[in-house]
Amino acid sequence: MTKILITGFDAFGGAAINPTAEIIKELEGEVIAGAELVVCRVPVVRYDSLKTVMDAISEYQPDAVVCLGQAAGRKGVTPERVAINLDDFRIPDNAGHQVIDEPVVQGAPAAYFSTLPIKAMVRDMTEAGIEASVSESAGTFVCNHLFYALQHALNGTGIRNGFVHVPLLPEQAKDNSYPSMPLDMMTEAVRVMVKTLQTVQGDISVTGGKIC
């Protein structure tokens, strides 16, 4: 049976909750389209994030890894296209590190592209009634750090991997200053993406770009 590792982050920036930590609680142990889901909760700490995920990969030996992160301000589920080799933290991580203009991996390529079928995932989520779009930037905080570092670590291994941002939960956006999405819808979005991952080997040729 195929095994897919889904990761979620701890809360950060003074928040009490992170939707991705709640999503993986819902998904742990599920079997979807012939794929067993295993999960890993990740600290919002620069280098510890990769170590935690690599330890989980060593333990579970997954065929693919889908990392989830919170993106306040986004109204849909957004698979990330590209990870960049840059740490530039607007706020400190949960260990107090606030890195400015440093590479994720010294001497490594400027960027890596996701190896997930991100456009097919967006198509399938949209068809399931879940708002989704391709994102061209995972930011420069711990989400991008993990995305890039994992791409670098798994390059050439054949383990497909990538990063997906999700909106805030409704309880995080009570004043309606940010868009939000219910937990059950975000959880279903991940189920749809797993099904896509199981059936699409490359990706589909449709536009996912933006003018600016």
C-alpha cells in the first residue's frame, strides 16, 4: 500500500491554534484511494522543522510528503509552486530566531519547484466545490524554509513532495478581517489532493499563472 506523510505546524506568532495541526488530527490513519495517511506535527522553528519531518520520513518511509501551512489572508487552499533559498523572517520563529536574508541551504540552487501535481490538485479541489488556486510564493518564513529544505533533501529520491497553504479557521477570524474556511472543508481538500496524487503522475497542462 502507498503511504503518504501529511505534516502540520504548531501555532505561532502568538496564536492559540494552527489549522494544519487540526487537519492532521482528522486525517491520521485514514486510507484514501489506496494510500495510508501518516502524520507529523512540526515545530515552527527554523532547523528543527526539517529534522522533525526527516525523522518522520525515516520512520514511515512514505511514497510522498505533503506539508501544510497556515496563510492568513488567503481565502482558498493554495498548493505552492516554488520554494526559494531564502530565510527572511518578518517575526521570530517559536525559538526566537529572526533570520534576515540568509540562505536555507548554503550553496544550494536558488529555487526548487514542487514535485506534486499542483494544477491537477487545484482542478480537483475546485470541482469538489473547494476554493483553490496555485500560489507562486510560499513566503520567506518557516513554511518556505521547510518546503525548500525538504525539496533539497529529497531531490533525486523519487519521493514526491511539496507544500500547501490553507486559510485561517473561522474561530481565528471572528472579526472578519481575514477570510477563513471551516476545518471539515480544509480536511476534505487534503483528501481530494491525496486522491489526485494517487492518480496523476505528472501534472496537467492548464494555466495556473498570474499577471502580477
